[in-house]
Amino acid sequence: MGWPVARQYGAIRRTLLVCWLLLCAGTLSGNPVSTEHVTARLVAQHTEVAPGDIIDLALVLDIRPGWHTYWRNPGDSGEAPRIEWMLPPGVTAGTIEWPVPERIPVGPLANYGYSGQALHRIPLSIPADWPTGEPIAIRADVDWLVCKEECIPEQATLGLALATAAETGPVDPDATDIFTALERRLPFAEPVAATLDGAGTELVLSVDLAALPFPPDEAYFFAGEWGLIEHAAQQPMEVSDGRLRLRLPPGSNAASARPDGLLVIARDEQNAALELAVTRAVQSGHSRAPETPLTFPVALAFALLGGLILNLMPCVFPVLAIKALSLSAQGGANARARIAHGLAYTGGVLGFFAALGILLLSLRAGGTAVGWGFQLQSPAFVALMAYLFFVLGLSLSGAANLGDRLTRVGGGWMGSGAGGAFATGALAALVAAPCTAPFMGAALGYAVTLPWPPALAIMLALGLGLALPFLALSLIPGLARRLPKPGRWMETLKQGFAFPMFATAAWLVWVLGIQTGADGVGLVLAGMVLLAFALWLRERLVARPRLAAASLGIGVIAALALGVSIQTVSVGPPETPDATVGGLQPRVYSADRLATARAAARPVFVNMTAAWCITCLVNERVALSSDAVAAAFTARDVLYLKGDWTRRDPEITAFLNSFGRTGVPLYVFYPSGADPVLLPQILTEQIVRSTVSAPGVSAAGSAVPVVSSNH
């Protein structure tokens, strides 16, 4: 009698455990869950699963008549369903598999989605060591957008308990129809190769007929990512030379959107859907100006040289204060300490560039359109940088005593040895990273086209160039002896260098104002007040170190919370009114404005800039603000287009990528009916005037023949 009782107790315990886990999902949990417009449920293909199984789940959305949900690319508007899984340890859910959508016209636009019933398959993996007989409790928070004329966001928490056994159980009869319908609606598993050729105002998608299950009479391409094509446009089809071709009007993000998607074909009563693995034959949008192709050794040399020049860029100036103090103190150090200091500083620079390079390459590999300096497009990051320079300024000025470890001139900025030097190098790289020096843009643009190892090598070469002057002073005694000897003058210099720190903090607050408006500025200023108060309170409580540390910690945490929350402040669209820079009257950049001017054979000067790029701002003041430059533009009827990349803008990112660049500044001059000209990244008034006044540039009112060009 004991054994059956024990088994019965174990079953009761497991049942109670599953019930408790499902109850934890919240009062809206269940399976199914009905909202006003959708009934959502999770369905498992098998009634029992075994350890090591991979089974299929189905998310089923039964949709109210007249309403629809969306595909992975919703088209011109909408949002795809999202699932957040809460699973037991070791149990993992794969990515959603999307059935073939329908094209849903909405006035002059078109969406991709589902009406009636939407079925989404998700593979679920059970670990091989899962205890047999132990139920598996599954929870999924599902969000979707359901639309008719209006759109309603809805959500549900779905719960499902899977029984486990030594062997996989039979297919659930109640689920047979669901998974049979899913199989019919899913595209073929193996992707088919295709090419996308872009020129002018048309993209051409081409597929080998031999790769298709039958020659089609009709075909339609569902772009896998928004912005690749105009979703509502017609897609004329032709079959010739053994290939199927679809002519697709390009979308607003055609140059950088991933070209993959879904091809649906039909003939008589047959139809089929195939995932396409698309390779671009020619980038659409703006063509890159002719230039000498880079090789890997040349790109390495360019990156090293660009890093060296980066030491002279205005954006690196704030950190020169800390570097100068550290370098001055090196004069009296022994050779071993000097070498260790230099190597640690170099390690900090290279470590930061390696981390930034890995993050940049990962985001781009995942399809995110980002470029060099993308971190300063985050308001939260800008706020935290403003805090950093504000606190450094307080420390250097003596207004806040953060201890010898922070400001000791024998070490970097966070310690008196290798640790301080390492942190100084990381800070130098942090401040320098958003800038683009001569030679650097071409090297980085080439790097992002390479596999990861050589791409990272180019980025590390850039960091080595930035670190090289300091490293040379540390390794070559003769150079170190030329440095001034430490003395009382260093304290005065240290306090004086506080003001570049305050200026940098003020500049970052200004950048934040452009990104978020007055609300963001108010939050970061409140955070600065909290930091200053916490530092002051720490000084007042110096006799009670624990209370002082607690007060400082609370102030820092509160300030950080305000800074991070800036990320969620509502950010409106970029400023649309055209602003005057000196005597020039810029127009806000758009691909349409550029194309219209080019079609009219009008010269165009494009300035891609950002508020956080000091090099860009200096160039505008030095080279683009004089009356002489404005007169040259007027005399030649040059259209001045200015693109602001302060906040992330896919259209500007696409323009940068089309010229092999990953960051700003970028200056491009389009002569009338000729290939574009790339200007240097450090401008002078003479360079700009000679470029726009070169022979062949049309004068105002003159008749210039239109030359066919893809640019």
C-alpha cells in the first residue's frame, strides 16, 4: 500500500506545482484568452513529451471578422505579434515561423497580415535531463496589434502544461487540424537563391526558374523588412532567359534594408510560397563615387593613420586635460613604471575599441542600421556622459574631493597605477569614438564589409593609432625626459582643466536638448543637482564614513535612474524648418529632394552632420558659414542639403553606407550631371569654394544638358 500512496502523492504534488505556476501568470492568464477582437491560445502538437524532444507549439489567433493582425513585416503600418516566454530552466523556445500573409490594401497603402485565423508555429526544446513524469509549465506573454479602420493593441498571458513520459505521446487529435493547416500555409523550408539589382527608381528581383517548383503565371514578393520596396505598388513580372523577374519600386530604406523576403507564385490551380535568400547585385539608391578600391593592408594603414590624427581632433580635447597631467608625472618615474603605464593606457584604448567594434558589427549583422558614433544617438548614454564630465570637473576644480585615487597626477583618472592608466585610455577612446578623422572613414567603411576577424583588426588598428603617442612617450626615455618636471604648477593646471570638463558637460546637455527637448534637459539637470548634493553631503559627513557612503550611493543611484529614464522621453520627429548656417540656407536632406535636384541638373552639396560631432560643428563654423561661401553657392545655384544624424535616421544611414562610410561628417558635392565628389572630413573655406566653383558646375540661370547618371 505504501508505494501506490507515494505515487499518488507525487502526482498530486506535481499537479499542484503546475497549477501554482499557471496562477503566477496573472489573473488574465489562461488558455484560451479572449479579448474584444481576438481569441488567443497555445496548442501543443503532442499530449505527452519526452526528455530531449523538440516539439511544435502553435500560437493561434482567432480574429474577429473584418479585423486583421500582422506578418513579420507589417507593411506600410502595423506591428507584428511578439511573444515573451517564461519557461522552466533548460526548456527553450525557437523563433516564430510565419505563414504566408495576405496583402491588405488600406487606401493608397498596403499592409501584410492575417484575417480570420492567424497561425504561428514555434519549436520547443525539452532538455535531455528533464525528470520523466515531471510536468512542464509554460507561460507566454503575447502582444499583438489588431486593426480594422482603427488599431487596438491587445495582449494575453497564455499558460500550458505539458505532461512528460519516457516516450513521446501521440499527436493530440484536437490539434491535428491546426497543425495540418499550418503546414499548408508555411513556405518551403529551404530558401531559394535570388538576386536584387537596383538602378535609378527601380529594383529588379531575379530568380532562376529551375529553382521553382513550376513555371509561374503570377508572382508576388513580400519584402521581409520594412522600407525595401513600396508595398502598395504593382510588381510587373516577366519570364525570360530562364529567369523570373519582378520589377519593384524601391522604398524609403531600399539602400540598407535586408533584401530577403517571401515569393508567392501561382499557375492554374497550383500555388507555392518560397523564402528567398537574396544577394544584392547593385546597391539601390545613391551610387558610390569612383574611388581606388581598398585592400586589407591599406585599410589597416588608413586606420592607424586616422587614429593618430584623432588625437588632434576637437572631440578628443576634453580628455587631453587628464592625459596631460598623467604624462607630466611620467617624467620622474622609473622605466618599468613608465612602460607599464603606457601599456595599460594602450590596453584601455584597445579594450574599448574592441568592445565597441563587436557591438557595432553585431548590430549590423542583426539588420540594425547603425554607424560609427551610434552610442551618442542614445539620449540615456548622452546623459550619463554629461554626468561623467560634470563630476570630473567638480573633482579637478577641488569643489568635490573624490580622493587621491581619482585625481592623483601620477596615475590616470581612476587610480595611481596601471588601473588608472587603463581607465584613462578607455575614457580617451570613449570621447574619440564618435569622431571621424581623415583616412578613418574609408577604413571603417571597408571594415564593415569584411568578416569579423579582419573587421576587428582594422578597428583595433584605429585604437592603436589613438594610443600611439602616449605609448611612444612611455617606451622611449628620450621623449619622456622632454616633458616638464612635476611641480606646484600642476595643481593650477589641474584646476584650470576643470573648465573644459564643464564645457563638455554643457555641450552634451545641449545635444540632449536636440534629441529629447526640454523634458530631457530638465531630467539631466536634476540629475546633476543630485550628484552635486550627494558629493557635498559626503564631504559634510566625512567623520561618519558609512553614512557618507550611503548618502553618496543614494544620490548616484537617483541620478542614474533619471539619466536612464531619458531614453523613454517622447522624442518627436527631426526638426523640419530649414535653418540658416552663416549665409547659407540649408534644406533638410531627403532622398526625394536630392533626386529631384539631380533630375533637374542642379548642383547639390550634401552635409551629413550631428550635434554630438564636434568636428562637424567646427567645419560648419570654419568652412561653411562665411559670406564668400554663400556667394559661391548662389553664383552656381547650388542646392545645400543638410542631414542631421543626431538621432538615428535610417535614410541618412543608407546615404552614408552608399558611400562606404559608417559615420559623420560626410560631405558630398554633386556637380550638374556628373559623378559625386567626396570632400575631405576636415574642411576649409578654400576647399568648399574651389569644389563648387570648379569648371563644369552650372551657373545660376544657365542651361546645362542633363547627363544620364545613377548617382
